[in-house]
Amino acid sequence: MLNVEAEVRSTVEKTSIKDILSNPTEWEGKEVILEAEFVGWGSEGCDLMQSSLKTRSDVVLKDGDYCIFSDPIPGLNPREKVKVRVKGIVEIYFNKPRLKETQLLEKLV
């Protein structure tokens, strides 16, 4: 019997914001898992010129010195800051990467 859930999980790759920003076309269209700090509508020292804002509702994920814009993430308040594990799809928008269809997998302590 085919384990569809295991097959779907194997297509999702855990990566970092740094890797996505360094090789955006390699990640385009791929579903990824990131562990990062959710800084919501804040910028927290981010160089936001490396990613692409799509709407005014976009939020920011930060990992060390690297940041990426994302669609709003259900279950997270854009005014809060919290460490999270999320899943999303990398898209290229105006020649820069961002995450779309981002889902909260868990808040990390």
C-alpha cells in the first residue's frame, strides 16, 4: 500500500532563509520548512531589499542576518515576535524570493 503522507512529506525540504536568498531560482516553486523568528510587520535590522513585498499585509521572517517576506501566516499576530517553524512555497516576485501560502507548523520555545 502506498503511503501518500510519507510521499508528500518527502517533497518538503527543510532549509534556511540564507539558502533561499543565495539561490532563489533553485528554490522557486518548492515547498520548504523554515525555523525562524517571526517579526511580523517589524524589520528588526533586516535588509529587506533581498526579498520582495507583495502586499501591505506581508510579514517578515528572520534567521540571523537574513530576512524574507511572507504572506500573512494564520495563527500569528503581525505585532508579535516569536520563534516559529513554518511551511511555505518559495516564489519569485519582481525577481526576488518570498514565501506564499505560508502555514504555521508550531511556535518554538
